[in-house]
Amino acid sequence: MAIPKALQPSTRLASARRQVRAFLKQVRRLQGSEFPQEEGREALAQLETHFETLHNEGQLLPDTAAESLIQEWVDKIDQSMPAYTNILGFILRSTNTRNAFEVYYPIKRLIHLVLGEQYHLMLSSEWDFIPFVWPLNLEFLPEFVLVGLPAPESGNVLLIPLSAHEVGHSAWVRHDLESKVGPTIDGLVNAVLQPLDPVSADIQSYIATVAKVQAQEVFCDLFAIKIFRESYVFAFAYFMSSCRTERDPVDPALYPSIPDRFSYIMQAGGALGLTIPPELLAEFSTRQIVVSDGEGEGMETKAVDAAVAMAVPELQRIAFEVVEDANVPVVRKSFVKNVLRALRSGEPYGGSAFLSEIVIAGWYALMEEGGLSSDGDQKKYDLLMEILLKTVEVSEYVRRVDAS
């Protein structure tokens, strides 16, 4: 028998109820997974609480509720469920054995130092070529930092410095650095545009907005090199080696050009007294930043480039201060040498070294072996990665024993 139309819930209300119910069912199914750390379980518990509330609100709506009330509830779903479906996938993948769990605790300590003890880390290998982070902008998981590293490189300890760039995004949010840097960027954009023909307020606002986005990326690079020193330079060069264009082909406005980023990284390296192999420097060229007259995309891009370039000294000062104020461990050259000596012997270092020291030594060991890039070098390369992971594990064990 057909249900009288007047007694049926609206199609939208019924569909939305089932969607939230399915989401909750998935959360509870994932709670039965085995988690190597408790952060994943805690994140699921917080999501369950939120979506259980959302579910109950939908159930309390009368089947004949006014469309305005249904729309208000459906809007809440639309604002949260699509994004948090991705988060559920991240949480599940954080349990995967392909993740380098050995580096979890050193990175977590970095987060605690820079952000605070209340913050949680979830580390995952992701099917994304680019490392990424959700930097403290998750409304229902406000104290979680989610760092995703490319799955094909999940066991590559040498790329761990890239995770510091991702943590830098969270530091930018946590310390509200845009409020400090923003006025500087606005002033620099105004200075860059002043000699040119007048531009509209909308165009000037667009240039300032893009410059602030790029300034955050530069800050993260400088934050990472301060912590991981030359190993960040090597990891950055490795990651960018296959890029065909100067700028991100998907969203060119998101990042400064690769040559410009490398130039800023090298300026910071100089301030830190780093020595970078000349052959690496030759792979990246820097260019003169010139702003030309005339509106249009060319002028806007050059104006952004010029403003960001002028902001680099201030961004470097702030990035270094954030790291220093957090008392992030400073790389000790003697420990880098000790780890490198062990790697040359084909064995893990038996003491407690900082993650940064281990990774720096690993890069030097790789370079001493000529890069280990031919097929015949695969076994030797894999062995080096295994020894590096074991060194991280041993260092963590020794550290805990010494602290007890």
C-alpha cells in the first residue's frame, strides 16, 4: 500500500538522514581497527560525538518539517561530511604497515615543541604525489595535525625533512603569523604597484592575497631548513627534480616559482652556514625579479613575486625565531659524523641522535655511494633505508632508557 504523500518525509530529509547514518556506521566500523597509536582512535571518538549529534538533530526533525528547517540541517551536513569522509580515509591509512612508524615519535615531539603538548599527530602514506597537511583547520579535530607523505616514498627516511615544511603550516596557524606578516605584505604590494599605472582595488587585493599565500609557503621552507639544515635542501631538490614547469601546473598562484623558492632556501642556508654541493646549485637557476607596466596576468604574477621576494628577510627572521623559541634541538655536527661513521660500516648507530642528525648523515652516506640510482644499486639502497630506520628506532629506545 502506498504511503500517503502527506506522511512521507521529504526526499531530501530522508536521503540526508541515511547519509549521516552511513557515515556514523563507517566511523564505528573503523573504531574496530588496530591503531599503532591512540591518536587515530581519539580522532574517531571525536568525530563520532559530532556526527552522532548531527544524526540526532535529523531524527528529531518532523517528517513534515518546513523546507527552511530541512535546509538548515542539510547545510550542516554539506559543510562537514564531504571533507570528513576524506579524513576517515586518512585515519584508516594511518594504520597501514607501509608507514614509517619509526619516525612517528620524533615528529610528534617536534609538534609538541612548536605547537604545544595538547596537539596530536597522525602520520599516513597517501596516494598523492605531493606531501600535504591539514594544519589545525579541522573544525571537529582542532588539535590534530595530519601529515600525509607520498605512498611510494613512505619508507624513505631521507624525505622526512619535507614533513617539517608541512608542520610549518600548522605553526603558521597556531602562532597566527598571517596577522604579523599580513600588514608587511600589504605594504610591500603597495610599494611594488606605486610606480606603475594605477590598478583597481580588486586587482591590488588579489595580488596581496596571493602574496600572503606564497609567503606562508616560503615561511614553511625556511622553518624546515632551520630544523633539518642541509637535509631539507637535498630533500627539496629530490622532490622537485621531476617538475617540468617553474610553477605548480594545477594552481600557479599557490607557490612561488621553483627557482625563487630554491633561492630563498639557499639564502637561509647561507645564514645557517651550510655548504651545499655546487652541482646541486647548478640545477636551479635564479632570475631577476622585474615588475613591468600594464595590467593582466603577467603584471600580477611579477608583482606577487616582487612583494614576496622583499618579504623573505622578515619571513626568515620569524621562521628562525619560531624554531628557536620552541627549543627545537640544534643539529650537532659531531653526532652527524658519528651516525655517518656507523652507516659507512653498514650498521645502525647505537647512540641517541636527533632525527635531523640521522637524516643529514643519511644524505651524505647516499652521496658518498654515488646516489645509488642504478638498478644494480637497489639492494644497497634498500639496505641504507633499513639501517636509517633502525637507527631512528635505536635512538628512540636509547633516549627513553636514558630518560627513565
